[in-house]
Amino acid sequence: KAGVTQTPRYLIKTRGQQVTLSCSPISGHRSVSWYQQTPGQGLQFLFEYFSETQRNKGNFPGRFSGRQFSNSRSEMNVSTLELGDSALYLCASSLDSSGVTDTQYFGPGTRLTVL
Amino acid sequence: SQKIEQNSEALNIQEGKTATLTCNYTNYSPAYLQWYRQDPGRGPVFLLLIRENEKEKRKERLKVTFDTTLKQSLFHITASQPADSATYLCALDNGGSYIPTFGRGTSLIVHP
């Protein structure tokens, strides 16, 4: 079974631009979560989607948004990029529920650099 | 305030020894706690989950303990190998909130 895939793997943007990241979960997984990982803050939860609905949301500004499609693929969008948005963005999928009650499988991440 | 603490200093051990990593938490009431392994430039890989009513969980050379009184989880790797070198993250929920919080992780370096 193929793992979680994320595209692109690397991205360089400038301040003020917007970016869209894509995640394809493991086949049959319906929950997709997004995380931001930085050396300073560690791994932080952004949001979780289940059946095309945002079910949980972390403490990030509204510039961070996401969506999930009927095939469970998910995208996240960051508008008006800031230097502090430079990070590794990770997507994780799980069969049904989110968080620690169900095993999450992480993708390789998208490394975003904002100049 | 809520905190999850993992030793920020790298743990250096010799091959064959047992590595013990610590995860302490404050002001959480977790129903579950997970341990992940993360290699540089890659996403975390799930290792073990332990529930609040479980004291210990084992999987091959891995063992996790969970003490809700001490608010601490210990993660052990027995007969460690250089291939075990990685960063190990603990993650917990807050009483079933389904929003997991991760520790910063501890780097383990196993020397041959």
C-alpha cells in the first residue's frame, strides 16, 4: 500500500505570496491532519479534515486554511506569506478518527522557505 | 500552563546498551500517549501508543511506560543499534480532545 504523499517536496516563495500544498493520504484513510514543524516551536497541529469537513483546528491565524476533497486528498493554503512561515509542513492520515486515538501515518513533508 | 518536556540534549549511548528517553507533561490529562521516531528531513513514524489505564507496552526491542501520577512516560530501546539513531517524539492528547500535542523530541545517537 502506498504511503502518504506530499507535493511539492520543496518550495521557495517570497513574502506576501500565497502557496498551496497537496497531500494524498493512504488509500482508505479518511482523516487528514496538517502540522507545521520548526526548530523553534517543534511540531504544531494546524487542522484536521474528515469527510471533507474541518473537524479540529489548531491555534494558527486565518491565513492558514485547508480543504479536503471527496477522494480524501487534501490541500492547505497559506496566504500573505511571512518569513516565519518557513517550515516543514507535514501531512498525516489515519483511518477514521484523528489525533492520538488512531495511528497517524505521516508524509515526507513539504519544505517551505519564505524569502 | 500546559507543557510537554523532552530532554533537549542529545542522548549518546554505546551500541548494545539500553536507551531511555523521558517525556514529562504538566497540566494535561491525557487519555493516550504516543511515541514517534523522526529521521532528518522525513516525517515522524509511529512507534507505540499507550493508554492511560496501561502501565507498560512492549513491541520487539521497544518498551513504553506511562505513569499518570508522575505525569511521565519512559521510552526504552534495548540492545540499541546505530540504526536506532534518530529523534524521538512523544505526543499526547488532552482528555480525548483529539488535538495531539507533540514534545520537541530528544535526539538519540547510538555509537558503534
